[in-house]
Amino acid sequence: MRLLVAALESELVAFEPELPGFARLVTGPGKLQATYALTRALDAATYDEIVVVGTAGAIDARLEASVYEISAAIQHDVTDIDGIVGQHVSLPARVEVGPEGVAIATGDHFVDDAEAVAVIRPLGASLVDMETYAYIWVAQRFGVPIRVFKAVSDRAQDGAITDWHAAVTACSHQLRDHLREEYGV
């Protein structure tokens, strides 16, 4: 059995309520809710794999509005005791899940302005979201394989929240099609 995970119900609107071989979990947005919900789910049951789907803002202009598999995640909203952005005082700076794919920067606020993007871009990520680092970190603590698929919903610039609201349903359909191709369900 696999666990299908999304932060928001709106990211799953194109998915059937029941998918063969998949249990479903909606965690809520942000790193704390993601950590709490996924930890509870993994404490309660055993899964062969976690499959995360959701939306992300593209901070790399070369990325098209498509679905990308995530290979690594960093936190863009932390600093260590020396003031280094992207470095946490006790967590790894980067969590890896595979050699293929793109890196994502996770933080607890919706990125929607050019100034924030200018700070995040040098950290080495191509996308931004609010949960992926937490999902990967928890999955690794439990020793459960994880794959993360993100659909580009916006460019993380001024007005991105309006773009996200307009794009989330189309992104859900892209993710559903991608899951069908990857898993045959």
C-alpha cells in the first residue's frame, strides 16, 4: 500500500476519492502541519511508499508549467547561529531523495514577491513550496521511500497567490495524469 499525500484538498480535486493501492492523507499547509500529519500516519500504519503531489512556485525561469519530480529539498526560511540563510541549527541543510529531478526550497510562507525570490534563488532550488522538506525528513526518519511530484502553479512573484488560485485545479489534473503514467492507476 502506498500513501498519497497532499497539503490541501484543492490539490487533489482531480483525484478519485479511492485509488487502488493508495491510502490518502491531506496534511494542511506548512512544515509543522506536514510533519505532524505524516508522522501520525506513519505511526498508525505501514506503507511501501509515500507519493506526494502538490503545487509549487517556479523560481527558475527555465521551468515550464509542468510536473516535476523532486530530487532534494532545502529550507529557505531558516538561519543557523552564524546567520547563514538555509542552514538550520540542528537539521540537515539539504534532504535528498534521488538523483533525477529538481531541488525545491520549502518555507512556512507563500512566496509571492520578487525580493523573496532573489533571496531564495541563490540557495540552489528551482521551485518553492511549504511542505516538501518536512515530508522528506519525516519519511527518512521512518525509512519509507518517498517520491514528490510538483506542478508549477505560479512564478512566485508579485500576485502569485492570485495565479495559484486560478491554477490549482489545472495543476491537480496534471498531477493526476502524471500519477496515472507513473503508477498505472
